[in-house]
Amino acid sequence: MLEQIKTSGKPVAQIANEYGINLKSVYNWLRSDVPKSNPILETNRLRGQNEELVKLFSELTYDLKKKRKVYGHK
């Protein structure tokens, strides 16, 4: 799994989910297995964070639009 993360270009979260493994555990394994300066690890870490932020932003935007409808705001 770690090799797939390093070479596939897929987000770490996606691969962890495919294997049914906790994302934090995967990152801990990667940190202990790979030197800190590995750009693939950093790219995958940032990609995972970006996915989480996009999801959170989407949820917050949806909630805000929903509340605006309820209270009659545009």
C-alpha cells in the first residue's frame, strides 16, 4: 500500500479508504518509512488536506445557502 501511495499519484485518503485503513495511521507509517524531504509524500499529504478543505467548504456553503433561504436572504 505504501508503495502504491508513493507511485500512483492517487490521494492518500483514497488509497487508505480502499484498504480500509485509518488515514492517520497511513500518514504515521509514511513518516516513519520515508525521509521528510520526499516530495511525493508532501504532495499526497497536501492533496488529502485540500480534499478535506474542499469538502468542508462545500458543506459550509450549502448550510449558509439553506439558512439564507429559511430567513429570506439572498
